[in-house]
Amino acid sequence: MKYEPTNGKFTGQAAYGFVSFEKFVDATTAINRGLAKVGDFDDGSLATVATTMQGTAILEAGRLSLDHGCRPFDIVYGENGGEVPSEIVAHIFEKYNN
């Protein structure tokens, strides 16, 4: 966010916070008018469930790890190795018998 004026005028409207709100309002307006569908914005132009799912899974796996004494957790992805995480499970270490 840029609160300092440029040439004596407020220029914060070009900063991330304002731009993201503007894109959100534009998207909801297009959806409400039937010009777009929710899935049309899963291209990275907005933070949607689909575009933030992997990052959220990573943060949750980290939190679970810390809650369980730094035990590692695995992020399991959906069918056919898709991009959408389906669950987070405790890592299972294989024991080797020599």
C-alpha cells in the first residue's frame, strides 16, 4: 500500500490492496450479470479456493507438524495425481530390516 502522495495526489489506488478489491468487484459483477462463471477466475487473476488450495495445504501440513512435535506430514493429492490436495496425513517411515 502506498500512502505517500505522488505529485501531491493519493496514489494508493494503484497498489495491490485496491487492485485486488477492484478485480473482485469486477468479477462478482460479471458473474451476477451472467457474463462469467466462478471457475473463469481460477486462472490466477483472483485468489480463489482453487488457486490457494496448495498454499493452504502446505501451511496446514506445517501447523500439524509443529502440533505433533515436528513430525512430518504428507500432502496427498486427488485422483490421477491432480493438483488439488485431498488430505494431509502423518508421514509413515519405512523400516528396513537388514
